[in-house]
Amino acid sequence: MHETSRRIRVARATVQSRLAKVEDAGTVAGYHPHLDVAGRGVDVQCFVQLERVQVS
């Protein structure tokens, strides 16, 4: 939050409030990490699980 508020020059409480609104509305479904493991000189192994949900 601090970095976002600093970059857009808005109070941290404002950023938190606005994010809460879009999260509550379902616009933001989640967050994910952004890892730069290749830059650290390590091999990357990934496991992905997909779940198919049928919507009626």
C-alpha cells in the first residue's frame, strides 16, 4: 500500500479504501506473487492446478 500511495501521490488510507471497494465488488478476484527466481540463478519448477467450474 505504501509504495502504491507514494507512486500515485494519494494517502495510504485512500488506496486501502478504494481497493476494498473493488475487492468487495468482486472486480479484483485475488493477488499473486511476482517472483524473479531466474534472476537469482536458480532453476524454476512450477506446479499448476486448474479447476473447471461449470456455470449454469
